[in-house]
Amino acid sequence: MAVATQSAMFTGFSRPAQVAAAGKCSTAIKLSFFGAHLSSLTAKCRLNLIIKGADKRTFSVRNTRVAVKIQSTGQETDGRKREEVLRVALICGGPSAERGISLNSARSVLDHIQAEDLSVSCYYIDCQLNAYAISSAQMYSNTPADFDFKLDSLAQGFKSLSEFMEHLAVSADIVFPLIHGKFGEDGSIQELMEKAGIPFVGTGSREARLAFDKYNASMLLKYHKYVTLPSFLVQGIDTEKNELSKWFAYNGLDMNSGKVVVKPARAGSSIGVDIAFGVNDALIKANNLITEGVDDRIIIETFVGGGKEFTAIVLDVGSGSNSSPVTLLPTEVELQFYGGSDATESEEIFSYRRKYLPTQQACVAYHNPPRFSVDVIDHIRKGAVMIFHCLGLRDFARIDGWFLPSSDSSSADLPNEDTKLFGKLKSGTIIFSDINLISGMEQTSFLFQQAAQVGLSHACILRTIIRRACTRFPKLYSYAEQACSSERFRLSRLHENRPDPRRKVFVLFGGETSERQVSLMSGTNVWLNLQACSDLDVSPFLLSPTTTNSSLQHHEQREQNVESKMVWALPYSLVLRHTVEEVVGACREAIEPERAEMTSSMRDQVISDLREHISSSNWFSGFDISFETPEILTLEKWIIRAREVGATVFIAVHGGIGEDGTLQSMLETSKVPYTGPGVSASRICMDKVATSLALNDLSNSGVLTISKVVQSREELLASSTSDLWHSLMSMLDAPTLCIKPTGDGCSTGVARLCCKEDLEKYVLVLQEKLPHILPNTLSKVHGMIMMPDPPAEKFIFETFIETDDILVVSKHGGSTQSGLLWNGVNRWVEVTVGVMGTKGEMHSFNPSITVKEDGDILSLEEKFQGGTGINLTPPPTSIIREEALHACKNRIEILANALGLEGFSRIDAFVHVDTGEVLVIEVNTVPGMTPSTVLIHQALAEDPPMYPRQFFRTVTDLALLRSKQN
């Protein structure tokens, strides 16, 4: 897909209806089209045909003309009139700390609403409320900081928000605002669009302004006889301590130790939420939030102890101005306390990290439906609908709250409680606490999780929300009807009783290594992208951890029973979970008779409610997910099934048997096509020492390796740390060292050691089997270091390579200039680069420089949590000259071919900015494939760009190509 020219930018970068052809995806590789000609082509030529040929056929660009409204796309070949094309504008970013999550949400929406009847344009608003038209490729950036500093040259800016609104009024039919927090949910952007007469998705400005302020919303709910938490509003740093003391006394809280929650009245994603003890502590923390500029209205409220948190999506399926909200099946949010029953203050908050970084150490699990009684769930659903009506909300919303069982109700400290208030039940108390007007829309968010539970896919729920919004505007109503008609026709074709010609793809993820949670994210992303290909039948599978006990004594037993490892065949809704353990738990619940019966009954009730409310509407296309029971089978039987149905296996299992050649060998023996490198290359690259040995002869070609010393865990625990430190200093001749597990990735267990005291602390963590090393435990500044689970058996010591810090500065971040600050003293930078192709003819993408925000080692968040970390793709010429970059890519291809890589892989290395010499760190044969992975950034930097769906399809087809050649 060619990038729009500068002259065309003002109309907005459009990802038009033709991109939906990627949903058909059969053109990514047409083996029958290439036929015998493939055999006469070099592998690199074939890859170019795969990438560029598919791109020309399926990723063409059509810029929407400003003066044109909804466009007709002509006739279908079967005589049906194709629906009109709706021009949808997605707006993300904003001034709040949630702008990274906003980008993630917009990316997810962009991925899932692509269709022949939609043309999507993307816009970004920076911290200073400057608006820009950006390319759809920028939506796949890891964080707005990736492009903030180059917006002036990268995108088309608007002189003012007024000019931006004028542009939207003529270039978009409807706007989907995806700005979380201030400006996006507080009514500000809604008011601008209302004044400009622009149709948009979501609640109106006046109602949004009220609902967004947690204190005002709570007061309104209290007025309408809902149970609410006692709260105190701090406005400005001059709040009288005496007034707060009176509030503490009235609510029976101890002046010195009374436990309260301090939070901004107008912020989301748990930003700024903290726990305080006593009047002084509460006032200090409230004033700190004001001073830091988080908000000037701070709420202090009683702490809910012993409560169970829940969240519920409300979907409006009315028509026009008639609202008909229905609450979907709520989700229970279980906060788990890792390593013991006592929770720290930070663990008692459903924090930003817990919400957006799926790891077991994030200590959170979701249960959908909640583990409450049917009566409690019914009251939650009813109360959420009443709030939706009461506040005048529109289209959709997410409403959070707490359920306090009767035995715990006293812990809420609700004085003078009226038993007639809504929320008071015999079994406990329901308290609604937060209203979210633009719910997060990442792939496994509550919106998609709850929609899937009642039969609505990602695409279906999003298109339902957009169509519902369209019914409020007469000029768009016809689109809602016609789009519905076309979608019903498509769904009816899917349910026809006829042979399924689609090629089957099994996506396998999970496992039991410390990388299993990232694997879940990768596999989910691959599955969601590939299932949009109409010629593929894509099924998700979870490689289940053998045991939840991660002690070393089970290691040999696990390795000896590979074929008996268990694989879960997953229904759609059960994929959308937070951790591997949570998926397994959900699967077990789903096959437990009593729980399964309850879920089925409640699901039927929600579906019945939806059908009842939409019975008089003609814009709802229906449900598109069937309800299946998860199935468990051994890995051996799963491979037999793959062979019997002719499936290609997409391996998304990071580490362990997914990356060490074991799974590859099993699939190869059964003649099942699979993605990525073969057995030998996988085994070599899994072992960092073996990788270095395999590349030793390439030094003359500019491919270098780092000297290493290997120590077993037992040796580390038994050695004198002082003697070991001096021995390592002597062998490696280095001032500082890097320690890492031999086989784990994702920065797990990787740390910089500057002195023997650092080594002592690291060994102590191993000895006590701690899940992580807390920030700044070691002498050099660093973030949280997650440790391997199960514990690693061997560790590598190697010279720590000094690189020069790169500082990204931006006018949009408060600086007077935009650009990069880099002193370039050491001349080495750390990069990661993807390679793709066939064996012996691998193609190198442009490398990415990932800027470390805290410390010397990239954190798990910076690698895989969207909205975190900064990636420079391709490397700026101010850092790496073009000649050096070209030499670097050539050397990457040399080492990839020397290792026998094929399909795709990722190589991490240091690169000399003047010579392009490559100092290899490690090679990942099953690299991270999360929505914010740098591999996607690099594929989008190709000419022409490869979008995620096309990227994963190409990887899949390369696997089939290899299988046919063999």
C-alpha cells in the first residue's frame, strides 16, 4: 500500500474499502497462479512476488475526495447491489497519560472494521491538542512517542481544531473518537463535533462531561438512590485539613490510620490511583496529584475491603433517538497476590500495568461471567442499564463497580445506609463506581471479551456500534440498513450446508516457559489477523502448562513426556483472556457441568434481551460466533488431527519446545507444514552459546559475537560470589557484565552487573526463587526485571556492551524543538531486525532502534506492552548512515543464511553506526508477534508496506511453500 503523497495528505490518510480485500487474503500467495514458474525463480524473487504481488492486488490506496459523500461501490458479480461506502474517521491520542492505550484501541478498531463498505481515515491529536492526519501505518507504532517528534514532516497538520473540524465535516461521514481520558471522554471533542454538525459514535458532550467526572457522577447516582461510596472532594491544594478530619470522623475512620483511596476525579486506566492511611497521608497524596498536574479535582473515598470488582459493557441496540441499552455478561476482576496472601498497597489496585500487560506476575484474572449468584449478576445488569438511561449515555459504555458479600459489607463503611437503595441485596451490596464512555479496545479488552461470550466477534461488535450510531443521523440510516443486509447475506452463506473449501490453519500458543504470556498475546494476534482471510479456516489452540508447580524437580519429567503434553482447542471467547493460566482455568470452568449450565443460561438470557430490543430494528446483522465447548487432547493426537485435516501449523509458542526444534521435529515427522525455521536452525538459535559458535567463522564478513561464560544454577548457588566475580572479570576482561538465562527470551532474567554486590543480589533472587527483581535493586538504574518461571537451569555471563543513550525530544512533549539527541561516543547502537524468506535467500527488513526508557536492558513492557517503549524504524540517518545501514542489512542476511533460517525470525544485535558491523546478541526463531511488535513496524517500512494481516499470511504461505518443495 503506497503512502499518500504530501499533496493528498489533507484529505486524511485513508485505509479504504479495497483494503478489505486483505480480508480475503487468498492473494497473499497464489501457488496455483505461480504454478511451475515458481521452481525457476530464486527464493528472493519468490519472496518479492509474495510480498509485492500480493500488495498490488490487495492493498491499493484510494484517497477519498473531499467533496464526495457516501460512495457507491457498484454491483456484485452475483447481481446484488453492493452497499454504499461509509467513510469512518478514527481519532486517537489526546493530552492524557492514556494516549498510548488510545493508540492501541484505534489500531484494534482499524484492524477489525475493515470491509468493502468502509473507508477508514486516521487522525491523531497530540498533547498540545494539535491535530494531524496520519497514515494507517502509523497506527501500528508502539507508542505515540514513536512519531511525535517527527509529526511535522510525517503527517499533515491542521492550523487549529476548528480547521480540523471543517476537514472532518466534508471528508468523513462519521467519526469514531478513541481518545481515552481528558478531551476524549470529558465532552470536549464531542462539543466541537456537535458545533460542526459532524456525526460521531458515542455519548453527547453534556452527558459526557457529567459522566466523566467521577465525583459528579457519584453524586448523581446517590440522588437516584444508588448505593455509593462515601467520598470527599479535594479542590486545590488549600483544602482545609479540618474539613477532611470531619469527613473521616463521620465515616468512622481513624484519623491516623484510616484506609482510603485517593484518585483523580477526571482520569482513567487507574492513573493516579493510590491508597492512603489517615488524614495527613490522604491530603499529601491528593495535593501531590494536583501539583503533578494529573487533575485539580481529587476524590478521597473509603476503601472497599473484601469486595469483588466487576465491569460490565452496556450496548445500546435502539434506533434513532430511541435508546434500548442491554448489559452484556459482566466480568469479575480478581486481584491475586503473588507469593502470599498479604497484599502491598500497590497490589490492592487494579493498576495500569495489570490492565495492559498480561503476565502472571500482574496478579489479575478475569471471570466471565462472574462467580456471583444469578441474582447478583441480574441486578448488576439491571443497574447498569438504569445508569445508562439516567446519565443519557449513547451507543455503548463500560460501567465498573464492586460487589460486597454480606459478610464483608461492613468493610465498605457505609454509614446511615438506606436499605431501600438500589444495590442492597440479602446476599450483599452492589456499588457502581466508574463510568467509562470510551472503553479500552485492545484485542482482549472487556468489550470484546463480553461481546464474544454472547456471539459477537470483534468485527461484529464494532460494526454494530458504528451502525447504531448511524441510525441517529437520517443521511446515514440507509448505510446501516444496507450494510446489515449485506452482512446477513454473508453470514447465511457461512451457515450453508456445503463443503468447506478453506485451507485450515492451526495457531498454537502458550506453553510453560516464562514467555508463555507473551506467547498468548502473539498467538491471539496472529489468529485474529488470519481469521479475517476468507479462504482460511483458522483455529486457536493453547499448549497447556504441564503443571503449575514451577520447581526444578519437575523439569526432567516435563521434558520426557513431550508427546503427552496437553493442547486445548479453544472457542473464540476463551482465547480472550489475560494469562495462559486464566485460559486454562476458563476451559476447565467451561467443561464443569454446573458452571457450564449457568454460563449457558445467562448467555441465553443476554441474547434473548438483545433479540427482544432489536426485533423492531432493521440495522442489526446478527450474531457471528457459534458456541463451542473447549476440547483437550494430547499433543500427539493434536498433530495427528492437523495432518488428517491438512492444516498448516502457525507456531507462536515462545521458548521451550516451540523454539528448540522439538515441536518442529514432531511436525516434520508427521509431514505437517509449520511456520518458521526448521529443526536444526531452531535448536542452534535456542542456545545462545551454540548460536555464537555457529557464527564464529563470519568475523571476516563483519558478523561478530560476544564472548560468553556459562554457569549452571547449582554452580551459582554454591560458589563464592566474590571469587566468581573476580574469575569472570579475568575471563571476560570487562568492566561490567550482562547475565541472562541460556534459553529464555523477552528480557526475562537479563540484568547488568556492575560489581560483586550486584552478583550477590542476583544470586539471592535465584536462591529465594523470587518472581522478579524490584526496580533499582542493583547498582545501575533499572526497571522491574522478571525472572524465569520455571527457573532457568543455566546462565550466561558476557561482556556488557556500552551503547550511547538516545533521547527523543518533541514539541509535543513540552520541548522547544523536535528530534533526537545522541552523543555518539561509543558508536554502537542496539537494534532488532526481522528477516523473512526461504532457506538460503533470507531478506532483511530495516532494523529498529528501540530506545530504553529506564535502565540498560529493555523491559518486558518496552518490548511487548503497547503504549510503552519507543521504536525508531528505520534507524534515522542522523544515527546510522545509509551506507552503514545497507552493510548492516547485508550482514544480517549473511548470518541468517549461515544459520539456515527460513520463514521468518528476529535478530537482536549491536550495530556499529559507521561500518555497519553486526555484534550478535541472539536470534529468535519464534519472535514476538504482539500487536505492537517491531516486526510489524519493520514490515510497514518496506516498499510497498506489508500490513499485519498480509505479514502473517505471507509467513503462513511460506510454510506451505516449503512443504510442497520438500
